[in-house]
Amino acid sequence: MLLNEIKELLKTAGKYFSKDDELLKNIVLEDTIKMDKDLIKLLISNEKSKTHFFLKIEDVFVFDKDKFIKFIENKEFLPNSYTSYKNKIGLTDSKGEFIKEKNDVVLSWAYKDCYLEGGQDKEDMKKDEIFYNEILAPDEIDRLLEPKVLTNFRKYDIDGEHKVEDITMEDNLIIKGNNLLALHSLKEKYAGKIKLIYIDPPYNTGSDSFKYNDRFNHSTWLTFMKNRLEVARELLSKDGAIFIHCDYNQDAYLRVVLDEIFGLDNFIADIAVKSSTPSGTKTAHKDKKIIKQKDTILFYKKNNLIINPQYIPRDNWDTHYSGYLEIKNGEYIQRKLFDVMKEHGFEFKKLDEINPQNEQVRKFMVEHRKNIYRLQSHKNIEVDKISRTEFKDKIYEDIENNEIKGLYYNGQVLTFIEQGLKKVLVGKSIKEYWSMLLCDFWSDIDFQNTQNEGSVSLTNGKKPEALIKRIIDMITNENEIVLDYHLGSGTTCAVAHKMKRKYIGIEQMDYIEELAVTRLKNVINGENSGISKPINWQGGGSFIYCELMKWNENFIEKINNSENTEDLLKVYSQIKEKAFLNYKFDIEKFDNPDFKELKIEEQKEIIKKSLDLNSLYVNLSEIEDETYNISEEDKKLNKLFY
């Protein structure tokens, strides 16, 4: 009876039923989640609905949203409807709730001793990039995602460091701060304007507080990723794309989240990248497991996408290309390629011995690009008919508007090697090679010798500039914007700079100065590693550096840097005086002697709980508040930025 009554009640609203008189369950769910006032008025107007879905507290009726959602999702409500099974397949947290339906936010910040260790070269080494995280439930999230005040502005160009006088969409940006909050701060200005996002997020292989490899299911890490991917999608242009670099630890789980955020129809590829070779200590357990040799790059588009196809040199000869065409006295002469190459000094016994990457062979192909051909079947009946009559065993020209559109022989078209010649990056140079289309297996990029690219040293984990160049070239044109919000050593922005793209890089860790900023200054000064020589990079350009203005984040850093209880208590005194406190924190219970008996790490975690995580950084709306002592210069630059 309740089922029927609720259906009839919803029918009176109009918008919840289709023209075919079918209940639009998803619209009901959406309105329930956002607490639509018209829906609540409708439900409370009915006695049965009021009894089941509202809790009376004195004279106030409180809507039990969760109870109503479960009721709507019950298959008994729409037993024959396809939508009754929608969203029932997906990733769940430890409570069995779907991650995609949760509004929890995972914040993270790095421990003071943390450094980017990587793990691409050594199978037995884990990524020692430790993230301490905090989960905020929806009812705890207040003004967390509002735009933040930016500070510590600096501009770098060929003449060094300068004060920032102006900020426009033409400027490249490097932002230090929590990447979730930085992404939301970018949203107002950059929503729909980013052409490409590439990220190499923490892999979470067991060495951080996500505890990715234990049985805690992957929900915390996946929620951490979901929070950022949702706003990242808003930043992408309609023809934009995102590439996420990961490995076997999470690629399957992450793909489910990406399907939910970007849509199944917007999945483009699951790219396998050969990132290491089977040698050294990593082969010690070859009798117990298959040795890891690849990474994964998950590739999704926003809506529309045009890809600039990428090519790699062929590593063997296509023996179908066996003909050589000459013109003598106005006539076409067909010869065997084998004979012509012998005349040019090449010594081989058969075509499949030819190595198309050999430099002498490569030069021969480029020079004779309009001569080397193969015959391919053609479905042009008219041409085939002619070729079987007066043009039999002769070259036939297909002429249109006084131009030769193609050459045919006995119903087959002559395809010349010219169409397969592409300029590709091989090693340290870009040359024309006889190439083949690059698909979803990338085995040609050297991951082993990248540690000093950019003139900043990072032993493991740094991605090759050649890899990032390929991705940027595949998706973007000059002056379009590239974003990397897990910036690390700065490879993405360095390559984007050299390729004359605009870029935004975000990094929270303190090594941003030592690695990314130093690297980009080197790029401006014309450093010649990575892709510099192949593209003839000579230096130049500029970027602006700035930081999210910290508030409670300052105290978190002081807590992490404290070495003993005495230091911690000094920080706590400052917190009580200046910080924004968590409303749940009981000061009276904290101020007791038992605290000093705890281990230092436990003490740190307790004091962190005293802080309101909505106030890690200063909100833009509070820029005039004297509490923060924001300079007039910063006020001016924030106004220009936003």
C-alpha cells in the first residue's frame, strides 16, 4: 500500500513521471540527495509518507533522507524497471556504501621527512611518499572548497626572479598547497579551459597511511582520487582529456571510479607502458610471480576529442613493399626493389633482412619515397574493367581535374612508402622514419636513464620527458593549457614549457622549490636534457609561483615537526590562541596529565584532531579580515587572479 501511495503522490508533481507514465527514479533520487524543498513538501503532505519518512522531535518533523533513498532503491518499488538495478555494481567502502554516492572528502598532507622515492626502476622498492590523510564526512564540510587566498607571488623569466605586477590567462602557474583545495580555487577562472590533464598520483603500495595493500578495502584512497577527479573534470574543456599514470596496485579499481565520473562512453584507452627491464634483484622471485615490467596509463576524454595520431619506427620490413617505380622517357618502368637497393650498395639476400631503422636504409627510403611501392587490391570496378582491357599489364593513371589522383596496375592501386614516412622522436633526435601507428602498447620509451633530466636529480619515479611529450603532442596545440596536480619533480610542466604550451602545476610537498621550481628555472635558461635537443629548445618564457595562504595548515606542519612533548604543548598553546578549533574537540578532556604518557605520534594525532580542517587555508572571502594580516600587494594580485 505504501509503495502505491508514494507512486501516486509523486505522480502529482509532474516531473517525476515520463510521457509514457513511467516513474523517473533517478530524478527522484537526485532531488532527495539535494533535499529539494518541493519534494519534501510533497512527502510531508501525505500522512503515510510523513509517518514512514519523517521523525518528529517535539513539534518539528525531520526528513529521514537515508531511509527514503533506501525505499526508492528497493527493487520492490520498481520490480520490472531497468533503473531499479542502476548503480548496484560499483566500489563500496567498509560499510557497504557506494563510493560514488558518498560526499566524503579526503584531505592529505605530507609528513616532514617525506621524499619522493619512486619505484619505477626497482621492483623491490616502494614509493616512499607518505601521505597523512583525514576524512571529512559531508556534515563536517563547511567552507572547505571555497577559493583560497594566494600569497608569496614570484615571477621567473630569463632575467631571474621578479615581483609579480600582473596575472593573465597567458601566465604559466606553479601553485604550492593542498591540490584538492587548489583545484577548487582554479575552478572559477579555469573551468572548461584546460585541454590536457596528466597526473602521476601516489601509488599507495603500503608505505603510507592509506594502507593501500591491507584488507581495509581501497575506499580511502579511491575517495581521495574521486574528490580530485570530480573537480578536474570540471576544469577540462569539452575537447579535453585526462591521463592517469598508475600500476597494477590500483588500475582496475581506479578505472571503475573513472567510468563513474567521466562515463563509460568517454573511456579511450588503457595504455600499457614498458617501464622497466627484467634484470637485477627484481628477478629473484621469478619462480613465484610474473615480474612487473609495465605501468598503466588510463586515458579518458571529457566529451569530444580529436587525437593527433602518434607513430613509431617500424622495426622490420614489410615485404609487400617490393616494387620500385621509375619514369623514363615519359613511361613508367617497374623494377624489383631488391635489385635497385643492390645497385646502391646494400648487401642482403632477401627483403625481410632489411632493417628500416638502419640509418643508411632510412636515408634511402626518404630519398626514394616516391619510388618504393606495393600493390594493394582496389574495389574501383571501372578502373578494374579498364585494367583488364587496353591497360592490361600497364600502369594506369587516375586523373581528375588534370591531376594524377593515383596509379593502378591490373586493378590494384600502387601505394608508395611516402605515406608511411613520419617524423618521430627516437633517442635524442627527431627524424623521418618509415613508421607504424602507435596503439595502446608503448614499449619504445627509455625509463632507465631519466634521473638527471631537467638538471635536478631524482633517483626513481621521475617520468621520461619523451613520454610526456608524446601525450602533450597527442592532445594539445601550442598555447593550450596543460595541468598536473601531482607535480612531483615538474616533468609535465617542463615539457609543456619547451613545447610552448601553457601550464599549471600543483604540489604540496616542500620539495617543490628544490625540484619543480629549480627545474623550470633551468628550462627557462635553456637546459639541454630530455627533449631539449630534439626540438632545438633554446630557453625563454616565464612562470609565476604562488602558494595557498596557510592557516591551520601552519599548525599541522608545526605538529609534524615537533620532536617531543614539550614542543607539542607549545604548539598547542598557539593553537588555542590563534587556530580555528574543531567544534567536536573537548578541551577539558584534553588538558589532563594522561596526555604526557602517550607516545609522541599518538600525541600528534590527538592535537591534530583539535583543528578545524575546513580552515587549513585562508578563504578568499576573508581576504579583508585583519586577523590574517594580508598585504595590500597580495590583495591586489588575488583580485587580478580571480
